[in-house]
Amino acid sequence: MPKPVFVAIALFGMVGLTSPVIAASANQFDLVCKGKEQKKTGVPASAWNERFRLDLDTKRWCRGTCKTPAAIDTVTADEIRISDSRAAIGGPADVQLSFARTSGKVSESIMMGWSGSGASLAEGSCRREFFSGFPTQRF
């Protein structure tokens, strides 16, 4: 091969090494969940589907359009648990979101008062998809 071809190959190789694209780790993924959601007491549950973005390395997550990632409370081999999961979308406080890592089930419930009782808001199952990322920081 002539010398210019070697230079071109070397330049393309260096561009690939400095590319800002970073592959997602195994602990970064989206969950696409479907099931039923209870919006009001006494009204039949309606179909529910939502996308969640999770980064278990940094313990951050977000839902839907993902304007601001928030903290993940607990990550174990069996479960991912998030408190105040509807705060970013203007929902009530004391809502807990839980993903069962082995079965793929998701549940979101609201804690009611000092008694420790709760009410289900959403239940379903999730499938894992590629990590779609978080909004980039400006500064």
C-alpha cells in the first residue's frame, strides 16, 4: 500500500479512539413497562405503559421524557426501589416504585398515613431495552 493510505487508516483509527460516543454499561438500561394504572378510587383501572431510564452505576433514574434524573434508593440483586417516584411529573409524595429484577414485574404504590397501608397506582411487567441516556449537563 502507498504511504498516504497508511496515514489515512491511522487518522481514522485515532478519530474512533477520541469519539465522544460512550457505550452503555450492563448497568445502564431502559425498561419499557406495560400494565394497568389506577388513576382514581372507584374508577376501573386503565392501560398503562411507560419508559424508565436507569443507571445503576450512578444510582440515577428518570421516567418518560426524562427532564431531570433523580436518585435510586435501593439496588439489590432482587429489586430496584425508588421513593417519591412521581415527584418529577407533579404527582403525590410518598409514592414508591419497585422493579423485581428476576420476574420483570413493576409496581408503584402510594403510602397512606401512619398505619403503613398503601394503595396500588400501577402494576405490570417490563422488558429491558438499550439505554437511551440522560439529558446532558450544561455546566
